[in-house]
Amino acid sequence: MVESFIAAQQPAALDQVFHALSDSTRRAILRDITRGEKTVGEIAGPYAMSLAAVSKHLDVLERASLIRRERQGSHRLVRLNPKPLQSAQDWLAFYEQFWSDNLDRLKDFLEGRTEPNFENKQPANHHPGKKK
């Protein structure tokens, strides 16, 4: 089951992956290097930031093991390491059932096959009678 797999994951490693993915520049860098390895200068090209700033983004990606850097002559080549993305996908897959169910209900409603369901659902962590 996915839950047992999730429980066995290194929480710190998964946290680092989601932290790395939380920034739009880092996500764009990852997407860019899926097309092939690049030098730091080639990666920095489209961004209005210094090489040092790009290098800091690369440090975060490297700590999350999402990239690998290797020196080749006077250049440092950066390539994607997709394996940690699979861990994030596995974690997210558990929640996909909730998105799918809700989207199916919305589709049925919009197509006129069901009546709206306005029942008051409380969040799982809600405890009646407990004051916050």
C-alpha cells in the first residue's frame, strides 16, 4: 500500500524535495535540464540574476538530490537526477483519489446527472467541543 511506502520514506529527504520544488525558478531550471545537461552559465542565461544567485538555487536542488553536478574541464555540467521526483510522486499519488473523486462529482453535477451535495463536512482534525 502507498501508506506503508510513504511511512518508510526518509521524511527529511522528501522535505528537501518539496522545498526545492517550492520555488518557481528552481522548477524552471529542472524543466530546462530535462532537455540535456547544461553548464551553469547556460542555465543562468534566461534569468535576470547573477551566477551566484543561480548557483544558490543549484545548491538547493543538489541538496535534494534532484541534480548532479560534475566538473568537465573548466565547466561544471548540471544534469537532472529524476529519482527523488518519484518519491514526491508516490507521496502525492495517495491524495490523487480525493482530487479524482471531487472532480468526478463536479463533472456529474455540471452535466446535470446529480444534485449538489451541500452537506457540512468538517476537516479530519476538527474536534467538536474543543476550543482553539
